[in-house]
Amino acid sequence: MKKETMSEQELIKGCISNHPDSQEALFKLFSGRMLAVCLRYVSNRAEAEDILQDGFIKVFGKIGSFKNEGSLEGWIKRIMVNTALDQLRRNKKLLISELDENWEAADHRKASDSLDAKDLMKLVQSLPNGFRTVFNLYAIEGYSHKEIGELLGINESTSKSQYSRARSHLMKMLIRVEQSEF
Amino acid sequence: MKNVTEKDEIAELFHEKLSGHQESVNPAVWKGIQTGLQAQSAGTLSGASTALKTSGLVKSVLIGGLVVGGGLLTTWIVINEGADRPAMQSESTISTPTPLHEGSTTVSEAVSNTPLPTSEKIEYQNFAREQSFAKSEAAPAFEATTETGSIANNEGSTLPGESKQLTPEAARPAVANTPPSTINAAEKANPADEKAPAQASKDKGKTQDTDSQFLTKTIPNIFTPNGDGLNDLFTIPLASGMRHQTKIFDKSGALVAEFDHQIEGWNGLGQAGIEASEGTYFYVTFVSDGAKTSKQYKGTISLKR
């Protein structure tokens, strides 16, 4: 554990001095998890890779300002999430309030019987953007509704209602998947 | 799978399973990052060889596809709607028959005087293919142009795998029939015709024409309009006696800005004087000596602040 922390410190140092090997090592260490984060915000893989790329360029540019207050992974993840939100905003996909009214949960009867991360990813990705963003931020990233409201420029109550709708849709889908198992 | 009806359990389930989830990453992403970092730290952008965001761009051209490319195409068609002259040569490109004139005639007018939908289509396809090619090589240069003749000369060259990929994704049947990469053909035809910076030869980004006639170096693919005095403008490195007219489009094909040789470069502000957001934009540049020689350059420019 201690050793790991040390090497992470070394990595950070290396990245601050723009050492290519350190940068690559840092990328290798976190890119898989960070791509998974990006893929929860945009379901299109190419777009997610764009975000990953932009995000890591930001990470390397700003790593000097990383203070060892939280985990490095958490810090990188925040940058990824913010980059993803920027991207959604830029593409005007972050229209939270009135959107998605007529949305119907996709049929997920074909999901495998044991729901693993992959299946859950698919469920999350099948949510419309507005729901999905709030659900990701709240349930998976662990932001509060207040923070989400500030982040997305919506009311706290909107965040709550979006979340509960996302949740009920996911629940329906999970139940459907469950039923299809019998 | 029981008790999923409890509120917290949904969040817990997804949090537990997904917060540490990993996906396998396309190696092209790392290459793109390296390029971006090199371009930033070098301070000089002309040396940056790889267009940023290759992977995503290619795929968004292919997959999201017509939103991007189609948007660009649409823009061109819109430009052309003002013209009443009929098409003159179906095989020529925009740039060739439309030299810039002294004084009043701007390039955009020149464009609108040349309504050649067929060639535009080809241009778009070439553009898309350039991107595909770039992806497969991971060392693209987008300033390659489509010159008259190069399209016709293409017949023999191949672009493994990529045209196949284009067809279903782009849902544009003509793509499959068009001859493959201009760049490839040009590269093969004129390997020694290279006078641009050393990087460029690696990039396969050249055509039959000597670029040094028009440009002193490769058009940059990234700039950082953050006021730090470094690379704050997107500039076209014109050779002496040349002029240019450049349009910047966003990914949806909307015109973001246009500028010419009378100003130093694009400062990253959009039409309403609002800062354009970070990301990748397309540029189309007409470089001309004001008489009969002109050339079109296209590519992507990444805006970072």
C-alpha cells in the first residue's frame, strides 16, 4: 500500500516535469476506468474517446495544481466528468427539463442472466442524456443534488426529480431483465 | 436482483458495479494525447504532425457521420445556392477554376461562382477518407488538398479496409464507388516533391503541387487563444505574395468564423464575438497569389485555452 502511494507520488512528480514515461504510465493506470466514466456520459465510443483524450490533456496540463488532499483517481475523474459535461453542453445534449417525456425504456430482455458491469453499463447508456447525467453524477459519482444543481445550472429539485425518474426507469428495466430470466 | 425496488439499492448496485469499471482503450487515444502535449509544450505549433483527436473525428465522421460531414457539405451547398452559373466541369474541384482576383472579389464569391455539387461530394468524400486514412496511419496531416487531376489519378491506389468502413457507416452509396485516397496517390506519385517541413513528409499530406509556393510551413492543427502570448492565433503561414481566405466550421458544420490575410489570424472568437468553445474545428482555406494560382487546404484545428 505504501509502495503504491510512493509510486503514485513519483508518477505525479514525473508528470509535473512533463516526463513522457510518467505521463504514459499515468494514462495506462487510469485510462481504462476513465473511459468507462466517459462512456457513462456519452454512449458513443468515439465521443467518449474524444473526451478521454481532452480530459487527459487537461490532467497533464493541470497536474501541478493537484494537491494530495483527495485521491489522484478522484481528481482525474472529476476532470473527466467536467470534460464530459462540457462536451454535452457543447453539443446541446444537456437539456434537462422538458426533454425525455415520451421516452420509453428500451427492451432489455436479452441481457444476460447475471447482471454484470457490462449489462449495467448498457442500461445506463440506454437512458436519455438528461436522466443519465443526473443518475451518473448522483448514484455513481456520489455528488449531492445540490452540487449537481450547481454543476448543471438546474434546480436542486430538478436534479432530484430527474434522478428519481432515471431510477424508476432503470428499475423497470431491471425487473424486465429479471422476469426474462425465468 | 432482489429488493431492487429500494431506492438506495439501485444507487448502490450501480455504484458498486460501475464506479470501478474499466473499458479497454484504443491506443490511438494515447497517440492523440501525446501529440496534443507535444504541440503545447513545443510552443511552436508548426511542428505538430498529428491532427488532434484523430480517433474521435474519424469515427464521428463515420458513425455520427453525416451530422458532421453532412453539415459541412450542407454549408457548402448553402454557399452555392446563391450562384446561378451552371456547373462547368464535373470533375474539377472548387479551387482550381476559381483564382482569386485583385481587389473586390473574395474567395467566398469565387466559391459561389463554382457550383459543382459533384466535385463537392467528391471533396467531402476525400475529406472523410483523409480522416480515415489519418486514423489508420495515426499520423495524419489534413492540409492535403484535392487538386484537379488528383481525383482522376486516384483509380489505382488503395486504402485498405477504410472504404469498406465508410460505406455502411456513412450511408452514402457513392462513397464506395469513389476511388481511394488522394493522399495516397499523391504520395506515391511525388515522393520527392516535398519541400514543406520535415514532419510533413511523414504525414503523407502532400499533393502534386509544391506547397512551398503557397505556404512557408504546415498549417498548424492546434492553437491556444488564452492570451498567454503563445499560439494565441490560428494563422495561415502564407508564402510571400500569397493571400488567403479561411472559413472555420464547427463539428456540426456551422460557420464559426472567417478571416483572411488582412488580419494576422483567428483569435478563437465566434460570430457574435463570443469565445468559441474548446474542441476541434474544420477549416477550409483558399490560398492564392491574386492571379491565377490558387489552392485549397482543408483540415482540422483544435482550440485549447
